[in-house]
Amino acid sequence: MFIIIGADGKEYGPVPADKIQGWITTRRADLKTKARRDGETEWKTLGDFPEFAAPPAAPGMTAAPAPAVPAPATFTVPMAPAAGEARLADRGTRLVAQIIDFLAGCVAGIPGGVLLVLGGGRHGGPLAFAGIAVIVFGSLILLGIQIYLLTTNGQTVGKKLMSIRIVTWPDGAEAGFVKAFLLRMFVNGLITAIPLLGFLYLLVDICFIFRDDRRCIHDLIAGTQVVTA
């Protein structure tokens, strides 16, 4: 019995060798796919196990080339990443993290919003001006927290609570200030702010989450990916 790792970082198995052989035949895995025997801890490639290694040709015989088999459009078991590679954050978790960040922004503006309403709106008296000042101050405090978390851990408040983080692609190194904030958030925000074009860009950017590598346009701009922390 064997356990293999898919491109999503999840483990599949334990399954018998003949089932994995079927996956290899249908191109759902190959000899470079990471695997281990059930009960063992060392990860190897499938080609390292004698069960999947191609048998040597008999003396004087030349092995006939295998007929070409067209690759299927989709894979039930994706190609495996290198051993120790972080797992990609799932789409639902990333959505919840975005919602948390949005709610954090709303919470930061509540005290000032209350003062603004009590002061009669933005055209009111001193209480209204105080409300505007508090909103700006609260937003700056939250922005500072987000920049600090992004620079040090590749996380926002939402990503930290959901245990996911931003790293560079494909090496998984720390993203830092330039990639995690300046390119991924600030530049992305500037594009989104463009009238009409920004809205269309936002829709396409969101749709990119359904790529196999789950990298949105802002990830492609910054050279990043989102993985489990």
C-alpha cells in the first residue's frame, strides 16, 4: 500500500500498487510523483519503487516504443510537488480571509462613523469633523498593522486568523514588503481604482483563483502564491 502527494499538497491513500499503476497509465501520476509506503515516513518518487520501475529489456531484444496516449483534459490526481513544498491555500479559506479583512476595515471606521452621524454628517459641526478625523486615524492604524504583518509574515489580519500566508512563487520564500504589499496590494488597488476598467479587472482577477495554481492576477504581478501557514 502506498500514499502519494498531489499538486494541491494533499495526501492520497493508502492505495494498492495496481491502482497507482492505473493512474500512471492514464497520466494522472508519473514516476516523479512523490510517494511513500504506508507505515514508512520517507518520501521518494514512484520511480524509486521496484513496483513501478520499468523492467529491463531481455538481452538482444529492443523494447518497442509505447504507443502515444493523449493526455486527458483534467487530472483526478494532480502531479506532485517537491517534498516539503507548502500546500496551496484552498479557495474557501482565502475568501473568508478577505471577508475578515473587509470587516476589520469596517470596525476601524465605526467609532468615527458614530461621531460623524451624531455631528450631523460631513457638513456638520466640530463633532462631525472629529468623526472624520477618527475614521482617518483608525484606517491608518489598521493599514499600519496590515503592512507590518505582510512585511514580516506575508499575512493580513484575515490571513493570520485563517492560517494562510503569502510567499514568493515558485520557491516559497518570504515575500516581504515589495511583493506582499507594494506590488500585490498597492499596485493592484491602483488598477482597481480606475473607473470602469478597474471593475472589469477586478472580475477577471477574481476568476483567476480557479486556475490550477490558484494564482490571481495580483499574484502574477507580484510573483507570489498563497499557501497554508
